[in-house]
Amino acid sequence: MLCPKCRSPKGQVMDSRVAKKGFAVRRRRVCRKCGYRFTTHEEICAENFTVLKRDGRREPFARAKLEQGIRRACAKRPVTEERIALMAEALAAEIEALRLAEIPSRVIGEKALARLRVEDQVAAVRYASVFRRFMQPEDFDAETASLRAG
Ligand SMILES: [Zn+2]
């Protein structure tokens, strides 16, 4: 774990404490380079949830699939492979934080779109065109209109 202050990997755990009735661990860490103290939180990964698709089918959530969709939208755009991985990582964390056993694919799509809008407008429009394929055509018009306005 990198130090949030100086990014040194030389951290040391000073104290570990069980939290959430044994389902989580909090650790106090100190950076051996700059002396900065910070806390990390470890929890059981809730990644094992189900995606409820538009057609009513269910499938297990796959981070790789989400990342692939983002990568496809970013093709030939100035978005690095590292940024794409970070976006997928952040999205998975965001989805996990919802703590839902079942999550509609529409919700995942909207969240991915929100991140892409910040990252690259063209990639966002591409993603929207795939993601909203079965939705109202005016949604797509609104997306391109907001791109022209921006
Ligand atoms: Zn440090």
C-alpha cells in the first residue's frame, strides 16, 4: 500500500483492529519514509453479485467485461491503458459500495457513462450509443447535443 502523502511503498502496520463484528479489519499504518500515519480498511469482497440484464436475464458481475466495454469506447482516443484500468477499478468499487445482491445493468451503464464523460467526451458518446441501443433514440440525440454544447 503506497503512502498517500509521498507514495512510498515502505509502509508499516502499527496496529490492527477487528471491526464490523469480525467482518472487517482496520489497520493503522505509518510511512517509514515520511512518517505520515494513515488508516486502511479491509473488508470481505462483495464482488459476487448478479447483474440483472435489460431482457430479464441474470449473469454474474464481471469486472473484465466492464473494462472491455470502456476500452472499446476509448479506442484510438487519448486515454491510456492505465486510466482505463483505473476507471474499471473505481466503477467496481462504486458498484460494490451499493451493497446490492442484484444490480440492473442500466445502473452500471449510467455509472460507467458518468466516468467516461469526465475522461473523454467522444468515448462517452460511443459508450452511450452502445449502452442505449435499446432505449429511446432521443436519448442518443441528447448525448450528441450535450457534446456539441460542451
Ligand atoms: Zn510517506
